[in-house]
Amino acid sequence: MYKRKYVKEKLVLHFFKLLICALFTGAMSFCWVRYYNPFIPTPFFRLGNYLLAVLFLGIYISFVKVYGGFLVGTSPVSDLVFSQIIAIAFLQAISYVIFSLLSYRLVSVVPFIIMFIAFSVFAALWVVAINTIYFKMHAPKKTIVVFNNVDSYLSLKGIRSMDQRFKVVRTVNSGKTSLEELFDYMRSVDAVFLCGVPSDYRNEVVKHCIAKGKVAYVKPKISDTIIRGGRTIQLMNVPVYRCKRSDTSIFYSFIKRTADIVFSIVGIVVLSPVMFLTALAIKLDDGGPVFYKQTRLTLNGKKFQIIKFRSMKVDAEKDGVARLAKDDDDRITKVGKIIRKLRLDEIPQIFNILSGSMSIVGPRPERPEIAKQYEETMPEFSLRLQAKAGLTGYAQVYGKYNTPPYDKVQMDLMYIANQSVLEDIRLILMTLKIMFIPSSTQGVEKNQKTALRDNTENK
């Protein structure tokens, strides 16, 4: 009975996904055949038109997958709509280039503008419809949250806001609850969240969940992330994980450095007007220096001078204490608030990328003083330095400015373990999305100097 219901739900969701794919692909194909194909020097016929339709479908699905436009049930409606619109924008932009190349001229953009608006409206309606259907088919899971300390509990507080997916019926401290007691509580629930729980305790709970058909959601520890990134090998018929320090291939390093150089040169040329206007605005605002340099850490702990547009007052740290920006920080200038919101203060880092001290993708460079504070309570923070510092990275795409260092290390280690050309491209594309999400630049709280919490999860 359960399996039949599961298959039915999957079929319904797949039908809706196929519907939007078919609609967009069909509309793009109709636009091509009706408005552009007849006017190119050598018109396409049946096979060529079919191949273009497959290309449209591939472009759309690829970008929807990258931006998570099909993650119904796990992402908010607004995020799904935004992801769909970005995928549509790429579909339209790439299709316009293709049509223009085939026509040997710049074709009219009017049909593309009309389709973009129509597609965006339909995508929004589609997201609302499929999201409604999904939650009608999936009642909220009765859930137990198991934690070990205050910090681990706070890291899972967002679960309570996901009331459509989870109904938290009990919160349990693993240090005060035996496994027998927990297993008894689990009889009447569907899912268990585990965070910061000792490994032996956690492992028994996970095995119990699998045996009893419960769903276990486990927040990994740093050691788990390192092991997961290891390579699986067989030694004397025994499966083992081989974990070692990151060692990228010569081919990948060459491709990445070449891309960094090309990106930075093109960026300097294309963004020079923006940099000029930004510099002028900063100078006219308070007469202070346009740029500011700050010591940061990159690969293997090497220090370098990062370059940014100055967004704070000249004497922002006159007391000599290193601190992160807070929400509504009075040290930020009027122009600084604007350029930080638009990410314009980050643009000069393309000179760091050109010089080789940074890369396009990699862990964000931290200040030595702040890194030292983090390492005093969490020595693993230095493991981020296995890769060259980057303009964007895994922690920037999936975290925030004020993401706790424990979570930031885990996200950076995920990237370090999976470095590849395709992963770098995916993160660059994802960065385009987060640039329009204000919460990604949210500062630390007023009583904090860094993103470090008072407590640290078990490692």
C-alpha cells in the first residue's frame, strides 16, 4: 500500500515537471519554426528542427537543475520561482545567440521578451500549483530533534519554521536521554533530526531508523565531511576510505588558472566604467581613499593583501580590534551601504585573481586575527587552507556572511573534496542567484565581533 502511494506521488510530480518542460520546449520550437527558420539563408527542416528542440530542452533542464527549480518540498516557493526565472533567462539568452548565429544577423528580441514574460508568469503559477499538490500528498512528518548542546540545538532551530514538512513533537538532549528512552519516543514519529550527537549514540539511532522505517536527518560533523570526501578503495577485499590532504591534478590546476586569468582580464575591461563610477562616488562621499587593503589568508596559510572598494569609515577599526560587519553597522558609509548591497565593493578582487593570490572559486579568505580566534576553539578551521582563496565558493553559495565558522569549514571542505571544472562552473552560476538575495550579506549580531558562537559542536 505504501509503495503504491509512493509511486503515485512520484508519477504526479514527474507529470508536472514534464508538463513545464514540454510547454517551454514547444513554445521555443514554435517561435523558431514560425518566426526565424523561414528567414535564414539555409532553412532547417524536420531533423534540424527536432535537434533544436532537444537543445532547448537540454538548456532548460540543465539550468533548472543547477538552480534547484525542481526541488519541490525542500525549497520555499519564492526560491523556486526565482530559480525558474533565472533558468528561463538563460534559456532565452542562449537561444537568442543561437538564432542570431544561424541567421547571420541580430534577430528581433520582441518574441523573446514576450516569451520571457509569459514563461515567468507560467513558471510562478506552476510552482504554486505543484507546491500545493505536494503538501496535500505529504502531511508534515512527526519529528524528534536530538541535540547534544546549546550550539547544536540553535543550528536546527530553523526546522520549526518548516511546519509544512516537519511537526516537531519532542526535543531531546542526548546527554540526558538513554537510547532505550529515545527508541520508545520514536515509536510514534516519522523522522529524527540528529545534530552534534556523539558518534556512538548517533550511529545506533541511525541504524534503528533504518530498521524501523523512520527517516534520519543527520547534520554531519567535520570528521564526517572529511571521510565522505575520501576515495573508496579495496584493500585485501576490505572497503576503506582513503582520506588525505587535497592534491588537485595538474590538468585541473592549469584549466583553473587559465580561467582565472581570462576572467580577470575580461572583468577589468568590461567593469572599468562601473569601477570608475564607484570610485568617484566613494571619493565624493567623504574624500577618503577609494580602495582599502587588508591582510588575508590563502592556500597553505600564505598571507596576501586583498583589495576592495572602501565601504567603511577610514577609522573603522581605530581601536585595533578585528571584527566583522554587523547589521546596521554605523561604521559603514552612505555609499558603502549601497555598494555592499550590490556587491560592488568586491569587484577590485579581480586584480587579486589576476595576480594569482586568489581564484574565482575557493574558500573565502579570512583575516589572520579572526582565523586565530576560530582556531582556538576549533583547530579544524585551518583545513580550509587546502585550496586557494576564492571570490566565491561553496560557503558563499549555501551559507551567509554570518555563517558560523563550524558550518563554514564543513561547506568549504565539501568543495575541497569535490573540486572540478564542472563544480566551479556550477558554483559560479549559483553565485549569480545569491547576488539577488539580501539575506546572504546579513551581518553578525550586535554583541558579536566574529561569527563564532559561545559553544562548539562535537567534532
